Amino acid sequence: MGLMGSAVAFITGSAVDVFYRRRVLEAPAQAGRGVDDARVLLPATGPVLLVANHPNGLLDPMVVQNTVLQVARRRVRMLAKAPLFTMPGVSLFVKALDCLPVYRSKDGADTKQNADTFRAVENALVDGSCVLIFPEGISHDEPSVQPLKTGAARMALSAASKGADVVVVPVGLSYADKLRFRSTAAVEVGAPLRVAPFCASAGDGEEAERQAVKQLTEAIARALREVTVNLEAWEDLPLLDAVDAIWRQDDPERSRRLKNLAAGVALLRQHDPVLLEGMRSRLSEWLSRLGKLGLRPHDVADGTVQARRNPLKLLLFALRNAAAAAFALPVALFGAVFWVLPFEAVHLLFLIGKPGRDVGATVKVLAGMVFFPLWFVAVVAAVGLWVSPPSALLVALVAPGAGMTTRHFFRRRFFAAHQLVTFVQLGLRGRIIGDVIRERDAFCREFDAVAARVEQLEPASV
């Protein structure tokens, strides 16, 4: 990757890290050290084939690239579908980043051209590079990992047969709300999978080679499922969120808690679907009652309700938020006024384009990379010409931070308003809230019992 590619990688990577709060999760087998674990699992040298799920269009490779740069200090070569190389604007990015084209029949391309791409990946791995591929073959908005193509396994086996000690590293991507600015993008790196044993088992002949490809593809699929949240349907997510809010909080990472809950639901669906549907029905009714009270599961999480019914804590909470509002309001208002036009321009483009959820965030980030810098330069230049250069310098220094303050300020104030309403409701509806809390406690006891049963089930049977 040349100087141009490095600049593009920095700009796009920075834009993605502004849009999302990226978190690198520790590996399940080595929990407790966060990024350090990812650094252990992502080799800093040698041939690495990164395989990741693909729920979020062009932003997925940027999130993975930023993570690899953070924890392993190495560049990533990426594969991209061929139409991106001719798409206005986007083509500049994929070419500058030295991406390799993938030709798909669904795009009307001649898939025979992929032979050159396969050879390029093999050569890159033999040379000790780090290559990223999305083995599902599509960007999608499905609630689980989709069936994998065999290309990743074939590339890895071919490079290994040429003497490269290739390892396949699974990377799981989870987004709290991929269309929302400053939501969380969680990255979980799984244990490396050495390719050599699969290559050795290939033996001679086409049938042996096909079996090796099949076995490695299945191993990659299992590894990917271990680092991703896999739901049967998106309708399961609100219920899992509710369970996550009121039940065990022994793991600080929400995406991994949801992943474990989803795995438990899959086991329960197979072994006792009647019990699962009964719990689902009763939990839905409880959530409905909470909604009628103006509450959410987090509002009745363990230990919070009693504190919120304390008048002194209510007063301190109100005073603290009033002081924060008075201090930050001028900066937040300046940020809102300064950035409202480019923000609305991005929103309007999104509404006009009506992109799918798997590429919606891509549209927002790419549009923001155009509108926000142009607006910033135009306003600073106008202030410099019509007011004074020192004023332009002050605006240039204050505006970026003010924009981030605006978002944080209003989000926190809306949250505080909700909390104050909850305080009042808990005080006025004490008996009803008491019933809700007792139901919450009963659910938690039931979840404990079901969890103990699920732990005895055999995961391999799923």
C-alpha cells in the first residue's frame, strides 16, 4: 500500500472510528485482558487470512482494518466485489487501498476472472501478508452468520500447499445499532486456526482435495459462530435485551452476553421448545406491562429501583444534571447551529437513497466524509474573510469538539429526563412497581434454573 493508500486508510478509518465507538473484546479462552488478548490472537507477522461476518457493507472492512492496526500494527489487504471498482467515488477508495476484486455471477460478472484474484491472494499469503475475506460472500442484514462460500478455504489451502504457514483468524463484528451515530461496534477476535493439518489430510486426488476444502470451511464456520451473535430471527433480540438487562451481569461486554444468551436459546429451542415458548410469552407480557408504566427493563434492574425511590438521591441527581446542563449548554448550542446543515444533508441523502440496512451506515459515513469537511472549510474561510483570521482560527478549534459535545449533551439530557420521570413514577406507583419487581425476581430465579439445565446440554448437538 503506497502513500495514497495509507492516506485513504487513515481518513476512512478515522471516519469510521468517529461514527462508531469501537470496542475490541477479549478472547473467550483468555478473558480479562481486552486488547492484549486480541494482540496475542492476531499475529504481527506471517501469513494471516482474516475471516469475518459481513453485516455492515463497506464499513466492516474499515472496522477490521482499524482493529488490526490497533492490536497488531500491520496493514490488511481486502477483497471487494467487482462493481465497487467502477462505482463513482467508491472506486477511488478500493483502488487506493489495494483491494482485490471478486467477480460474482449475481453481479453479471464472468466468475472465471476470479482465478486471477485467487492467485493474487495466494501470492500475498505466501509473501507473509494479512488478507481479509468475508466468506459469506455477501453483505446482509440477517440475524446470524450465513452459509459460507468455499473460497476462503481454497485460498488458504493453496497457499499452505506452497509452503506458507497460514493461519485463519475469525473476527466477529457486532453492532448495537449500525445506523446510529456513536453506537457501539464490538470486535471479537477468535483463536487462530492453523491450515497445515487440513492441507496434510488432503492427500492426493480431487476427492481428497474437496474433502479438505469442506472440512476447513466447516471449521471456519464454527469459529465464526463462536465470535458472533447468532439469532434465529430479529424478533428474538428485544427479548434477549430484556433478559440481559435484568439478569446476570457478570460479563461487562453486552455483545458477548447476547451471544451466550442466543446460544442458550438455540439449545433450548432444540431440546425443550415448549419451555422456551412459555418463557417467551410470559416475558413479552411482562415487558408490555412495563411499557404501560413508561418503564424499560433497565429501569427495574437489580439494585436501581430502591435507589431511585430515595428523595435525597433524586435531589442530588437533579442538581448534578442541572449543573452539567448549565456548563455545557452554550457549547452544545454552538455545535448544533454550526453542524446542523451538513447533518441534515446527510440525513436527506439517506432518506432519498433509501439504502438497505446492510449499507445504510456506509452511505451515511461516505456522505459525511464529503459534506462535513466541505462545510467546515467553507464556514472557517467565510469567518476569516468577513470577520477576522483570529476568529476563524477560534471557530476551527472549537467547532469539532462542540459537535461531539452537542450529541453527548442532548443524549444525556434526554436520558436524565427519562430518569426523572422514572423517579416520579416509582414514587406514585409503589405497589404496582412492587409487583413488577417481584415478577422480575421470579424471572431471574427461572433463568438461573434454565441456565443450569442448558449448561448440561451438549453444544455439539445444535
